[in-house]
Amino acid sequence: MTQQEPILQVEDLVKYYGAKGSITKALRSVSLTINRGEFVGVMGPSGSGKTTLLNLVSTIDTPTSGRVRVGGKDLAGLKRSELARFRRERLGFIFQDFNLLDTLTLGENIGLALSIAGRGAGSDRRVADIARRLGIEDALDKFPYQVSGGQKQRAAAARAIINQPDLILADEPTGSLDSRSAQMLLEAVDDLNRELGATIMLVTHDPFAASYCQRILFLKDGQLFTELVRGDATRKAFFDQIMAVLSLLGGGGGDVR
Amino acid sequence: MYAKLAWRNIRRSVQDYGLYFLTLVFAVAIFYVFNSLADQPSFVSLRESTRRMAAGAVEMLEWLTVIMTGVVALLVLYANRVIIKKRSRELGTYLLLGMEQGRLALLLMAEVTLIGMAALAVGLAAGIFLSQFFALVVARLFGASLTGHAFVFSGGAAMKTLLTYGLAFVAVGLWQAAAIYRQKLIDLITGAQKNEEMRLRRRPVSLALGVLSLLALGRAYWLADQVSRDAAVNPTDSRILTGVVLGVVGTYMLFLGASGLLAGLRRGRGEKGGWLSRGLNLFLYRQVSSKINTHAGMLATIALMLTFTICAMSFGLGLGRGVVAAADQSTPFDYLFFSADASEEFQEYLRLFDQYGVTKRQEVRFFSRKSELRGKDLMLPSDAKGFEGQGVAEYMAEVHAQVVPASAYNRLRELKDYGEMKLPETGFLLHFNGKQSVQAEQVRQAYERFLGDGSAVVDLAGQRLRPAATQVFTEPLGSQLTGHAVVLVVPDAVAAELYPFGSYLVLDVKGEAPAELDSALVRLYESRPAGVWMTSEIRAENMGRTFALESMLLFLVGYIGVMFTLISATLLALQQVTDAVEHRQRFEVLRKLGADDRMIDGTIARQVGLYFLTPVAVALLHSCVAMVALARLFRLGAGYTTVWSATLVTLGIFALIYGAYYLLSLQSCRTLFKEPRPQ
């Protein structure tokens, strides 16, 4: 952790939903920074604003006020075409429900990100590289419905990193996986972080998944509640620390697996 | 990759929305078929003057096709909105992966347009194919002559189809693209998760609605029955409007209150439930009643559209047939001219036939004679008395009989191969057209009772004549000769003693007479001297005019009917497919609970079936009441008895389209509910 180059800077971010009379304050005021190469978790009980934060960072939604900077670039100032370019060059996404296109094979799904970015040439080799790294090279010619949830999610992870984005955003990636698949995925993501230096922001309510992170931000009622840094602690010790914070928060929970 | 993506998407669209595609194909085909009407051989063979009239029908059809294209465009737009809604997550993914929104809009436009073009191509081919049969149907319906079975292709109609639908598809594609361009990413990503709102009505409210609807419908049915029993119906009768309004309102309330009614019914059956507790029936019941509940408005609209379709189509078909039969009846001979001026010899008319080279003709010229005998003098006194104050029947009894000499009568019969009637020197025959109305049939029966009475005699010109047959002859001899008055056929010697009533010229022509002759005859007839009572019956003109007028009605209802059926079936099918995701989860749960494939297949079939059948059942009930009323009305008014066979034809067409859509949407549901999905 010697690099201190900020990749994501969030300043005083506010998001209200709804019209007059019934306003939901999803995010009240959140500021945070994620540096290049970090693996950061965002936790909090349901309704704490995790997903809203992710949506704002990922340009899926626009904030009521405040600013988001990725790689020094203010998202608010981006035009439509710049936004598209920004998404394909700077961001990678992994969703709870994989979000693979069921008309394409896993390989084509991964390659799609390349061809949308106009880097379709020689994509097969790169797809194969990434697939090998994630252990799904045998499933590349299969359609999403023909493979397991774990394989689907690793394909989604492959698609997310193939353009070497500045920031990978993962929204409950283990949410629909069994524990073994979840573990495999998390180890793969961990590898990506260590070996390729990918910056990862992982939103989860699962303390086991969170225990792979180096730093965890806890949200409560749309505000930053506390921050937990793993440091040199073992994953087991970190897990216990997370559990302690969660019980303080009054949400989440789980068992050591 | 983009091309591959678009291609894969289209393939899947065709798979998921095959029914929607099929509707587009049908719509295009029907558009072509109806627009090619002007080039149909039976249409081309029409006489010039009638074709001019028929042009009015064609013009009307053109307006109708424009309106229908608009309706189809709306359906396409709706279908695309549904499809986009279902695909919103996928579209959001493209954007997340960094596809530019403009590019996505283009991709979608390409998809919509390509599917449209494919439908256009297939539909046009189907239309050209179908129009061959259409030619036969038109000919059959209107008795138009069809020379040979030449292949019919209307370039104009094809061009028009391509232009109209091409533009419609491109317009919808553009609209779609614009909609996607304006769409926010967050709505796309979360759109798929938004469940349709469950519109729950409180049970007492829906029960009250249900009961109210039954009352309204019952009242509407009763009104229909009452109105149809009146001998003379006034179209502005306020009961008709009240009945229709009650029927429409009642139908909407019926669907809105259906859940309440069903629940009431369930409770009425007692706690044991019986049927419900067996197998997946409770699940089925919940599925269907919740669907009816959420889509009440749409289902009621469909039921009303179907009612309109069934009534209009069977009525239109029936009326078309009735009118053609009536036209056939009123003009059995190619040409019939009558003049009340007994000195008229029709020389100018005959000269025209020669002038146009129509020499192969059979002529019958004769004088009908006056008599003092009225219709009622040829009836038993009790019958004659019974017709007093009975409108048309009374008039028929009061009007003077027309006396026709036996030789002329037999020559007329010979022209039409009706067979010769031997008449003894002191005999007479009666000829009367009882088929023109219900009243006329009663009058005919009265004549027959008179003939059957042993004491029946007629005194004419000092001769006492007795019936030569106990039967009243009814073969068509034209409306001039056999209208309201009875024809009294007497020996020539007797007829010669009476004053002439009028002069007749009847002609049958071998083969086809040139249309110019008919036009010339019409002009000549129109320039007849004022003050002389003349009539002219030209079969080709008459049939053509009938065709032109009735084709307007027939094509109008036929077109609207087929399109309404298609649109209803498509809406239902689309609904099924759209709900599939939600249902898939439910069926998966059932499978996990241990329901086997057979049970699930059966439930799917019954669910889709019930969903399709509910509006049909309501529509059939409505139509039944309406058709009974209409049939009664028209039997009283005119000689119109074919309505039931027309209804059967309509139901056949309807069942074919609807059944096909049911089977297809069942198939697509089954594949959708089954994992894994085949590619």
C-alpha cells in the first residue's frame, strides 16, 4: 500500500428520491476516497444507501448534489458520449444476478466489452487469457443457461476486467452463489486485485465476502458510520471485527464458514 | 459483433414474440388482400356503370385500411414497449459496458425495422397467396362470374402495402429509437425489477361490482329481446341505445368485479372446496383470477371487440348472402322491361340489342291482363279477414291479381327451365313469391289453403275456372311480375277476353352481353316518356349494384372483424409472454414442491386456455343474445333467414385464428417455463 493515487473521490454526495411530500433521503452526505490498487468493501444494513452509492459512482444514477471524481475526472461534467466512453474505459461491473446476455456464449459475453470498446481485434486471445486466470476456459463456448452460477459470475468478473478499468464495481457479487462458488469467486477477485492491481469497490452485506477486503466502509441511514482497516490482521480476525461493527449497527450478521 | 448481436437478438425476438411477428404478417397480408380487391377478376368483370359505383366501396376500403394501419401501428408500438420493458436490463447492460446511447438506439431501430421488413416480405407473399382464395370467395359470395383461375397479382396493392407498412415500421423504429435515447440508465437497470402493480379491490366492492354487472347485463339482454319482438323497429328507439350502453358498462363491471364474484362462488360451494383442493387447481384459480383482476380493462375491451366482430361479421355475411339471394330472386331474367302502355312494342330496345350484336337471344313478349279479382278473392274468407290491419299482408290481399296467359307463363318457365305447366281449358294456376318476407309466406299459405279447398272457383270473362294444381308456384319471375300481387295464370282464350294491363318484354341472352349495351339500355330507359309507368330490370346491372353496395358492408365488417380478432389474440398472447418471467418463478417453485412435468404442462395449458376463453365466453354470450335478436328482427323485416349459417362461418374463421393463437402462445409459454431455454 505504498501508492496513494486517489482513483475515486466522493465529496459530500447527496441523493434524494421521490417528489415533494414523500422524499426518501437515500444518501445524506457521504465523502470518501479510494486509492489505486485498493480493495474496498461497502457494508451496511438494508436501506443504508449502499446500492445508491454504487449507482452514483457507476454513473447509473445522478446525484442530487455533491460530486464524484474517478481518476480525477468529475462525472457531473461529462457529456453523453463521454459518459459512454468513460464507462467502457474506466469502469467494470459485476452484479448479483450476473447480468450476462443469454443470447451470447460466455466467451462472447466477455468479448462484447472489448468489441464495444472498439478493441475487437485479437479479442479471442485476450478472452482466453482472462478466462484461464478465472478458471472458466472450458466454459467459454457455453451459453449462460448451460453453466453454474459460479461460472456465470466468474465470466461476469472476466467481462468486468478485460478492458483493464480503473475501478471495478461489484454489487453483491456473491449474493446468488453457494458458499463454495462464493469463495472461489472472492479468491479470484482477490487475485485480480493483488496480481493485476485492479481497484475494487465491493458492496455487500455478507461479512464473509467483506473479510476479503483491505478496508471496509460502513454506511448507516445514508451516512458514513465508520471505517475498518484490515492491516495485518488475518481474515478470520478481520471477520470478527466486521461482525462486531455489524452488531453495533444492528444489521447483517452471519456465521464463520 | 454488432451485427452478430443484432442478428441474435432478432432471432430471439422472433422466438419470444413469434405471435407478434405472426400478427404483423397477417396484418400485412390482409392489407394486401383487401387492397388488391380492385384488381380481382370478379371485380374486373363488373359492368362499367357498376364498377363506377363499386369504386365508392373501394374508396371506403382505402379509408378503412388507413385507419386499420394506424391501429396496427399502435399495436406495434405497444408490443415494442412491452418488449423493451422486458429487455430493459439487457439494454442497460449494453450501456454499462460503454455502448453509446445513440448507438444502442440505432441497434434497436435496426432490429425493429428488420423485423418489420421481414414481416412485410412474408406478409406480402402470404397476401398474394391468400388473394387467390379471396377471389373465389368474392365470386361465390356475390355470384360474380369468374372466368378461369388466372393467377392474380396486383402491383398497385403490393406497392401500396410496401409503402404503407414500410413507413409504419420505420416510423415505429424511429419512435423506439427516440424513446431509448431519452431513457435513463437507472430506469433501464431497475425497470425489470419493478413488478406490475397489483390492483387490489376490496372484496365487498368487487362483489358489488359483480352483482351490478349481472343486473346491467340482464337488463341489456332483456331489452334486446323486447326490441326484437316488435314488428317494426325504429332505429332511434331509446331502448337500443340504453341496451348497448348497459351491455358495455356491464361488461367492464363484470371483469372488474370478477374476483369478487369468483370468491363468492367459492364460498357458496362450501368449505370443503372439492375441485379447488385437487392437484394444482387452487394455484390455477389464483393465477387466473389475479390475471383477470389486473387486466380487467383489457379483457373487457377484448370481449367487446370480439362481440362486435362476431355480430358484425355474421350479420355482414348473412346480409350479403340475403341481398344476393334477393337480387337473384328479383331479376331471374337477363332483361325484363315492362310498360303500362299496352301499345309499347319495345322496338327501340330490341334495335339496341341488334346494334350491339346480341342476336343470340330468347325473347318472350306478352301482355298481362287486368282483372277485378283481388288477392283476398283468392283466399278463404277467414284468411282474408285475418289479414285485415296486418300491414303488408293486408295490402297483398287488397291488390288486384295480375292475369298472365298460360302460353306466356310457360315460355317464361321454359327460359329458366322451371318445367312446363299443363293447363286445362277451364283451369287456373296461382304464382306468388312467398320468400320475400314472413308476411308474404303467410299470404302464400293462405292462397294454398284456398286452392286446397274443394269449392275453389274463379269467374273470369264469363268462364268458371277451377284450380289446375293445389300448389302455389313460387319460382322467381322478377319483382315486376311477382311483387305484392298474385299472378293468376289462365288459358290464353280467357286472357284474350280481358283488357291488357301492360306490355312485357323478357329476354335471356346466350353468353355475355357487352356492358355498353347495358349502359345504352339504361340511357334509353331513363329517357322514357314522362307519365308512362315503365320498369326495367337488367340482371347484370342489378347484381353489380348489389355487389357494389353489399361489398362495402361486407368488406367493412370482414376487415374490421379479422383485424379485431387478430389484435385481441395478439394482446392476449403478448400478455402471456410478458408475464412469463413472473410465472416462471412460480412454476419453478411448484416444480420444487414436487409437481411433475405433466401437472405443470396441464396447468399451463389450462391457465392460458382460461385466460383466452374468458373474454370469448363473455363475447359468445353477448353475441348469442344479439344474434337471436337480429335474426328475429330480420326475419320479420325481410326475407333474411341465412343468418345462422353465416354465424357458423364467422365462428369458424374466428375459431381458426383464435385457436391458432392459443396453441402458439401455449407453445411459447411452455418453452419459456422450461429450463434450459433452447437457443
